[in-house]
Amino acid sequence: DAKTTQPNSMESNEEEPVHLPCNHSTISGTDYIHWYRQLPSQGPEYVIHGLTSNVNNRMASLAIAEDRKSSTLILHRATLRDAAVYYCILRDGGTSYGKLTFGQGTILTVHP
Amino acid sequence: DAGVIQSPRHEVTEMGQEVTLRCKPISGHDYLFWYRQTMMRGLELLIYFNNNVPIDDSGMPEDRFSAKMPNASFSTLKIQPSEPRDSAVYFCASSLGRFGEQYFGPGTRLTVT
């Protein structure tokens, strides 16, 4: 499986934008970039995913580099509820099953 | 929708005892996954089912672990006999379609003493 590299931790202030980076230099053409997050004492939850183009949804935006070797999850206005571990995952869309392989993720701390 | 339901939420048992974890997926979802999360190993996929049929159990750590899905609305993960190193949080997740978003349950925190 292609690997992703994320910073261990990041900090932000409430109501400020947060940019969470992810490197995936060995990404293949059929890999989708997925982001999940895990709030304290909860199961992971889906945030967003994309293939080549930037994506927006109600939770966040995903900016994908032109060469697809990196991506950035953008939280436009961080709230205290956004404090979580954020996982960047490559999911192979070319196989019979797109397995989710979770790495260590980025621990996001949001300060009031 | 109630989401994915897991029971029990917490389980404390002694080494050697049998443990059964339960999961009710979201209605209509055709894929079900069992994960285990520990500090040392992070979140690992143990096994997944498609339409109640086990597809890939390569993540199951050893023969002490078994999983079943007798119908579309229920799955169990059994550990027999349990060992202290099985202590972890076990998550169940379900999705619609093989590439659908995975919806996770709240997890079962297992402690084996």
C-alpha cells in the first residue's frame, strides 16, 4: 500500500483556519485520498475524499497538489469540537476492495 | 438513523475467558468491518464482510479470534481464550458499497486481566 506522512501534532486557535498537510509521494493513479478524523473516545468519522481535483463539503476542503504527491485538509474556522486525530489515507480504487489503512495521524489541538 | 451500534461498551474479563463483542451495522449497508485499536499498533483492520460473507480475515491475529455475520443486521467478534494482550478498543464499521464511506460505531473497550 502507498504510504502517507503526516506531522505528529499541530495546534490552532479557535475560529482560525487550519491547514493539515499530508505527503504521499508514492501515490498511484488509482489511489483516492481520504481523510478521517477521530474525536476523543469515539470511532473515526469520514471527513472528505478526492482523486485529482480540490473538493469542498460542509466539514472541510481538500486541496490536492497538481502532481498528487501531497494534499492539505483545510478547516476554515476551527472550533473546539475539531480537536481530534486526523488521518490521511490512500485508498486504492483500482482493486476489488479499497482497504482503509490508518497511520498514526495528526493530533490537532484547538485553543480557545 | 441510530448509526452503528456496538455492545457492550466496556468489557472487563479475566485471562482465559471467552469474550463476545457485538455489532449492528447501519440498515442497508452491505459491508461490515471489524477493527482493533491499541496505542502500540494504532487502528488495524481485522476482518471484513460483504453481504454477510467473510471476504478477508488476514488481519485476524490468531485462531483465538473468530467473527461471524449470521444476517445483515448482526455480527459478532469472539475471542476464546482471551489474553491480556487482547486488551484494546474494538470498532465495528459499515459501509454502502465497497468504496463507500465507513461509518464507525462507538467501540468496545476490552480489558483482559
